[in-house]
Amino acid sequence: MKKKQSTAIEVAKLANVSQSTVSRVFTPGAKVSPKTQKRVLDAAQKIGYRPNALARGLITNKTNIVGLVMGNIQNPFYPEILDKLTKSLYERGYHVLFFHTKNDEIDQDEISQFLEYNVEGVIMTDVLLSSSVVSRLSTHDIPIVLFNRYTQDSSCHSVCCDNYAAGKKIAEYLFKQGHQKFTYISGRINTSTSRDREKGFVEFLTQKGIKPIVEEGDYTYEAGYNVARQLLKDSNRPDAIFCANDIMALGVIDAAKNLGISIPNDLSIIGFDDIAMASWPLYSLTTWQQPVNEMIEETINILLNRVEEETTKPKCLFLSGSLIERKSVKILKE
Amino acid sequence: MKKKQSTAIEVAKLANVSQSTVSRVFTPGAKVSPKTQKRVLDAAQKIGYRPNALARGLITNKTNIVGLVMGNIQNPFYPEILDKLTKSLYERGYHVLFFHTKNDEIDQDEISQFLEYNVEGVIMTDVLLSSSVVSRLSTHDIPIVLFNRYTQDSSCHSVCCDNYAAGKKIAEYLFKQGHQKFTYISGRINTSTSRDREKGFVEFLTQKGIKPIVEEGDYTYEAGYNVARQLLKDSNRPDAIFCANDIMALGVIDAAKNLGISIPNDLSIIGFDDIAMASWPLYSLTTWQQPVNEMIEETINILLNRVEEETTKPKCLFLSGSLIERKSVKILKE
């Protein structure tokens, strides 16, 4: 049995005020005279009453809880996002109710939980969501911000790295170093991140009259390793590989090393994300750094300012990021 | 402005029952006749009323929220724990309110948040907590389970890998392979995990008349790399290194490779945790696998059964785990 908590009723009794006066004292912005406030606070302190965030949430409809849905936490990019998001939200007085989806796709049951816990908004990272999920949350007026994802019909707010532009820049960079045979190893093909990176990469090269090979990966180290094992045995193997994320690129590097292929002399590799491991000396991976801090800042701004701007259409932000040059790409000697 | 939610008052009006009857219908285990229940549920459905977990929490004192405090999420061991803990709790109808501590030590402000959100229990992983924090939570009768940590005075429940016994086994294993010069690279020295692994390792070797060297690390890749850079330049370098966690061991392997030292021929390395990267082919790290699933199971059992067993003293469980042999240790030829 839990110990009984002091209630607002007891505080009201002791301070000789009504229960609704006690509520007002603990509701930010509510009107109450300084004299009454002091009397209530003194009484509260005396009997150990603490205002309850959940109770306050029921009155003000503000729980200060944000739901966060995350899928593939094995990719080191996402723990970093979780870390930074939690800190930024905490600094603004918000807390994270964490959901890890069992499947790629978020289901109705999980949505029910958001509603039950009266979350003020939901941030979704690498998960798929159906239009029925979006409409159910919007019926209840709970804003969603997709982090590094967007829906084709723009029904949700979203904050993304400009994956398309980044794919183009990466192709241009490799092209300028004099590479000729290009391969793209994709992430899961149903993700907008992988599709856009591929689109930018392929478009740039096509304009130069080059047809890159596209191999299917799934954003895991194992996929990078296995795809590269096959690919690099071929005598007509690529001289430059762009991987849809860093963790796959590390798999490609390891597969190449195992086959005795020297990086970057025989093969250039570029990743995406700039996870901590990319800078480890034996990898020293050239990669695209997503503008994580800016992305998080914008995500939170949209989520928390949403209340005042409900007439505006969903926002879709695309932020640039930048190429981090390390040692996995052969540099053109002039 | 948020849309107004249908309230229990409206449901009560429509169903022609009192508000407390509506509450009872939505409170698990509360008494209400089947006929009344049907009338209330029909009314609720008609006007789109949904029971609110937070409101129910105020009535039943059950919010089904567990607070989780995690520090160093950059060590891949912890995202895995987060993932599995969240899943296991979700299966039992509980949700995780996630806290990432700014500092090593959890502070009073963070504790206030647990109280405000009326969490039913708190799980703490790699964070330090003072006795004042423990006593404050226990005043409010909120159980704490330390995950892979314990307090010297056993004031909290805790579920640990038996780090002391594992340290001994690791020393024994290396000793039996014929190694002679041993080094331990510690984690952060104020952690029980690192101290116990060291104690077991040193004790076993001391009994064999060997005095191992102890170097200070901090559980990061960079520490492993930097300590090894210094250590391995010495002509009297060790032939076996035990690292307090895997991520440091990977740093040691990379430093050794950079110095042209062959693993395992010239140097044997053992880690601790069995993170996913330990099995990557270019590392193939022999390590101690913590019994993660069992540890999570026990943690949740203690937390959720705690209510019925409040008279018992704090539980301290030590679970074994097992050695995973890969290719980073030189095997004795007979």
C-alpha cells in the first residue's frame, strides 16, 4: 500500500479557503491575492502537500509530457537524438514519455496510450505511420512532429536534414575527385531518408552521363558488410560507395579490409550521420553531418509553439548539414 | 487552444448516473453492476469520452508510469537496456518516463519531477545517487531499483551482474592460457561495476603470486585508445589486458593495430558487456556477456511486486553471465 498523500482538501481546510482556491495557487497564471497565496503555501508546507503535475494537467490540460516514438535504437544516431531531445525538453520544463515500437509501424494501441496520458505532443523518429494514425491524433488535436521523416501528403509537421541536396553534394564531391564507378547502398527502402539521399545522388550523376548501381541495404552494419562482400568480389567493382548511413559504411569498410582492399587507395567510402564511431581512427569515415542541434531546436519549437499557430498548415523544414572530410575518400592529385 | 475533451460529468449526465459511478466503471476492480456499466460505456462511446490514465492515477494512485534514469547513453550497452526495459514494461502495461541526468549524480530537482508525476517506481542505471535522494524517495514510498549498481549500505534494491565473480573468472581464463603480464583498465573509479570487476581480477591473480597493473579509464572508447597508446609503447608491455567494458576494449584493439601489434598473437584483450560491436568481424572481441534479459526481468519483478512485500529488506541480486569466446585472446597450445 502506498502512503496516503496530503490532499488539496486538507490544505484548504487548514488554510480556511475553498479547494478551488488551493487549485488556483498551484496553477501557473491563475489569479489569487498575495495574502491568500501565502496562507495556502504555508498550510501546504505544514502538512507536506505537494502539487501534483498530473492533477494540474487535468485542470490546465498541460501535462508537460511529450511522447517520443523511436524505432531502431541500435543505430547509434538515435541514442544521441534521444539524449539531446530529452535535455532540450527538460530545460523547457517538459518530460519524455518514451515509446519503442515493436514494429516498424506505430499501431492504434500505442496511439491510445498517448491519448490516455494526455501528451501535449508527439515526436516520431524512424517509424512509419499510417494516415489513420495521423488523423486520430489530429482529431484529439495532439500535434505530431516527424523527426527526419515526412509524409508524402504533408499532413504532419516535419523537420528533416535536406537528404536530397546532401545526396547531390556527395555525388558531386566524389565526382570531382575523379571517381568513375559509383554505388549507392540504400537504407530500408520504405524510408524517405534513404529515398531522398538516393534521388539526389543518382540525379547528379545521371546529369554527368553516369549510371550508378543501387544496392539494397537496411541501415544495419550487417547489411553493409554483406552487400560489400558480394559487391567487392566482382572484378568490375565500384571505386566509390555512398552508404545511406554510417553504421552500414563501417560494415563496408570492414568487408573491404577483410578482402585486402585498401581504403581510400582502392576504394572510397562516404557515410551519412556522423556518429561518434565515424571519427574512430581506424575508420576515419568521411560523412555527411546532419545538423542535429538545429533539427532538435526546430522540432521543439514547432511542437511547443503549435498551440498559438493552429491555423497554419503543417510545416516542413529541410536543413542542410555539411560534409565532414576524413580519410575514407581518395583525394584527386592534380 | 486545445479542443475541450468530453468529461466524466457529461457521461454521467447522459447515462443518468452520478460522476462517481462513471469513475468506478473506469477503475479496474471497482464494483459496479453490469447493467450500469453498459449504460455508462454506451454514453461514453456516444460522446467520445475516453478514460484518462492520469485522472485514473489520481483516484487509484496507479499511474502505470515508471521513471528511468540513465546517464552515459553513448555506451551502446545502455540503449540496448533502454530498448528491452521499455518493451518488458510495456507488455505489463507500464510506461517509461525517461530521464537523462545532466550530471553523474541525480539531483533533488529531478527527484521532485518523479514525485510530481507520481511514478510508481524508479529504475536507475549508471548514475550516482546520494543517501538523501534515497531517503526522499522512500519517504514517499516510491521504490527504487538500481540496475547494475548497488549502494554500500544496501539501502536500495539492486540487480547486478556478479561483477566480482566475473572478474575472477576472466583472470582465471587468461591465466590458464599462459599469460604472465596482466593489466586492468578501469571504468570510472567511483562505480561499483568497475571496482568489483577489478577486485575479482586482482584477487585471483594475487593468489597466484602475480601483481597486475591497474590503469585508470572512464568507460569510453577514447580512454581505452589513449591508455593503450601509452601502455603498449613500453617495452615491458602486458600480454593480456582486461577492460572494464567493451567500448574501451575496442579502443585498445584499435590502438594496438595502429602500433602494429597483432591481436591475439602479441596481445590478448577481454572486454565486458557483449555489445553488438564486439561480434563485428574485425574486432571479434572475447568478452563477458551480462545476463541482460534475466537482469531486466528481475528488476521489473522487484519493482512491481514491491507493493505486496514492503516489510522485506531491500533485495540485492547478483546474476552470473558467461564468457563469450571470440578471437581476441591467444589460446594456449598444448
